[in-house]
Amino acid sequence: MVNMRIVGAIIIVLMLAGFGLCDVAKTLSVNADILADLKFNSPENLAEKKYLGLSDGKNFRLPQVKARLLIVQLFSMYCPICQRDAHAVNELHSLLQKVPGLRDEVKMLGIGVGNTPYEVNVFREKFKVSFPLIPDDNFAIQKALSDEIRTPTFLVVKLTAGGKLEVVLTKVGEIKESGEFLKKIAAKLN
């Protein structure tokens, strides 16, 4: 009986320590200069290029996106949380499109961490994603983050004059409530 209490106490301590580690992981540090220098493949779809304000080049950098704020969703086709949260993320994009003051100021881009173009297209079609998704099968985005990427992760990036980026908000985990997340994002426009 005493052994069971000790085992139970150890399990509780380990669980609490694990929850503490999860909270630490939610404070993500991003090197904005490295993030600004990363090259990504441009979306193949012309409408997606137009939405982001990109030219016809094969590659682009995030500072080239024509918006004041860019919401970058780091996802993986294999991430069950990304799949579960896809509806809320699509709803966030839909809300952005409905608000005239935000539609042109805030853009969304999904980056498939470790995903090939094929995998990104499977995710896009399965979850009917209406904003641009691009692959990052070489894990280039990992270089700009302080910790290993946990999907989903959301980076809200302010695009400033001169090609500089400022990461104004990070969120590790699902957004669940798109309206509340949108309020936090809109507050960063000021």
C-alpha cells in the first residue's frame, strides 16, 4: 500500500513538472532577422500570389508580402491538433476577409513544416483551406525559432518599412476561438 502511494506521488509530481514544461514551451522566441531572410517557394496558384502581393518569382521572403501584419501558421499535415483546429483557422481567415479595415491590412500564410508540396496540397484539399499554404520540406523555418517547432504555432509578424519584420505575437497550440484570436491580432495593428 505504501509503495502504491509513493508511485502515485511520483506520477503526480512528474505530471505537474510536465505541465510546467508545456508552459515554458509556449513562450517562443523568434529571431525576426533570420525569419526575414528565409526564402520560401512562392505559391503556384496565381490567386494566392495576388493575395500576398507577390510577383511571379519562384521564391519570396516574408517581408515581400504586401500587408501590415502577416499571420503565419506553422502546421503539419500529420499534426492531429492542426487537423482539429483547421475549422477555426479557416474561420479566422473568413473573418479577416469580411472586415474591410482588416482585409487589406492582415494576410495569412500557412507553412507546412517538414511537408512536401504533395502533403501541403492534401491538407489544403482535405480541410478546404482558402488562404495560401506553402511547403517547408527542408525545415528552413526551424532556423528562426528558439525551440523545436510544435505544430500548430502561429506567428503574427508586423511588416515594417525597409523589409524589416517584428514578431508581435506568438501562439503555440490551437486557436480554438477565432474571434478572440482576431481581437488580439487587430490590437497589434496600432
